[in-house]
Amino acid sequence: FKTSFSDDEVKKMFDSVDGWYHSFKIGNVENTNTMTSLNYQMWISQIIPTDLNGMKILDIGANDGFYSFLCESRGAERILAVDNNQLEFSNVYSKRITELNVKRGYEEHVMGNDMVWTKDISSEEPMFKNMAPTERFQILKKILNSKVDYKLMNVYDVDSIEETFDIALLFGVYYHLENPVLAFQKIFPKINDSLFLSGHIIESKDPIMYLNDNKPHGGWFASSECLLQIGEKIGFKKCVLLDTLDMNFDIYSRTTDPDMKDLLNKSKIGLFKFSK
């Protein structure tokens, strides 16, 4: 990504946040304390067309906006990024922030409605706050002089948006949802062309889906065949699994159920395209 700000100015804005979800390299500066790597994000991004000239994009579960800003850099005419701030603190991100801050010697405290971190609650040292995606997104929008729009919205409310989009992105979201099928149903009428989807999948030829109640990962684990059949039943004419990536989920799961632990260890990340 390019910016009109100096490297020092970008670094200062990056450092104003005590943890990011996405990795960014802007100019010569990279943010730190991220949940995902740039290599992983570019693996996901392989399914996004490189030429989006004139297209309208809906990025659902955008978090701090990597894929939204990437689409803008690829020529998209209109991009709406939506997220639910509450999702983040029900998943692995809050655990990661806790690990990072404890490692640095900070202690967690609750002040009002905010979770803050200090080295000594009685000291005058600055308190580090886990900024929600909204604030992080706005910092990046400023750095990039971006025109991407951001809306705080639950995925189940996207059908209330009074416009349609050529492409919708749903990266790293479905398995956190209480009702992923309902979410797909809500998204379907908002898309003119395709839904690009990434998420954890189970290796099975059967159309199966398991519920993992163990937080912070939480949510559903479906086989690729299950997700493909859901897409087709909803009305997509062509549903394809494009690529997979091996991952070990033992570090994410707190489950003591040996069958579920084995299931997680056999899971992958899947990239899908559902087309109308």
C-alpha cells in the first residue's frame, strides 16, 4: 500500500494501537502484534480478481480492513466494509491480545466499559486499550487516504442495505456465527455476481457440520461438501472449492473432548467461490 504520510508518521499511527488483526505494509513500514500474517492474507487474496475496475464490493466481517483496502487498490468503484465490533472479543483475537500484554508485563483492568492494560494501575504510565475494529479501520483509512465506507452492522442485517454489490467477501467469519446458513441467506440477495468465502473446513466427503462450543474459537466446522451444498440450496448456480491450506488448530482450541481435538487437528482453511 502507498501513502502520502512519511514512514515515521505511519509508524506512529501504527504504534497508537496495541494490537492489530491484519498485517499491513504501508510504504516501508509494517505493523506489529498482528493476528494474521501478510503471507496468509495474500493467500486468501488470490481469489479476489486483480482488476476490479468499476465494481462494487461488500466486505463482511472486515475487521481493520485489509481486504477492503486491497479491493480499492485494485480499482473497485465502491466498497462497503461492515463488521460487528462484538465479534472480535468472542474469538481468538482477545486471547492473543491477552498473551501479548501479559508477555510485556502489563496487567488487565476494567475501567468503565473499556478493557485497559497498565504496568502498574497506580502509575501514570499510558494505558493501552484494545481498540475495536472501527477505530483501527479509521486509522488505516486516514493513512491510505481511502474512500472505503465502514458500517457497524450484524451479518444478519446485511439484507437491509439499500443497494446491491457485484462481489461480497466473507473471510474468516462463517464459523463464528450461531447460524451461518441464515447469514448466507441474508447475503444472497445483495450479490449480483459472486460470494468469495474463506473459513475452517473439516476433511470429509460427507456434507457434515459440527458445533464447537469451546471458546475462543467457537462456532461451526463444516466440510467443504456441506458448504457447497448450502450455497447451491440457497440459490447459487456454481459453488466451487478453489484451494485449501493445512493448519493445526490445537493452539486455538480449549476443548478437552478428544474427538473434537482430533477433528480440529485435521481441519484446513478452505477458499470458495459461490457464483450466481
